[in-house]
Amino acid sequence: MLAWQIIKKFDLKANLADYVFRQAPTQSHDVSIRGGNEKTRFYASWGYFQQEGILRNSGTERYSFRLNLDQQL
């Protein structure tokens, strides 16, 4: 059976996209801290990103971390 015959048989033409696609919500969180004194400075950050794909069973998830440290001698 061809795809168009299946769609016609089950009357999926109006809702076929609902079976395949969806909304793709995202989350993004970032935290950072910085400080120091006259001779030392530091900066640290952490991040998280998550996005569901518009196709079912797809998406991405990412973590990040950064640390900077400066010291004058």
C-alpha cells in the first residue's frame, strides 16, 4: 500500500502532522560567579541547555562549564 492510500484509508490527512511533529520547548539555565582581590581574580560559570526537536524522539541536551583564574606575581 502506498503512503497516500494509507492516509486516505484511515482519513489521516488532517492529523498526519500531529503524529509526526510537535512543539519544541527549550530550557536554558546559566549560573556564574566572579570575585577576587588586588592580585587574584576568578570567574566560574555553569550552563545547561535542553531542546526537544519538532520531530518525535529528537532533541538535544548540552552542559557547559568555564573557569578562569588570573594571578599576578
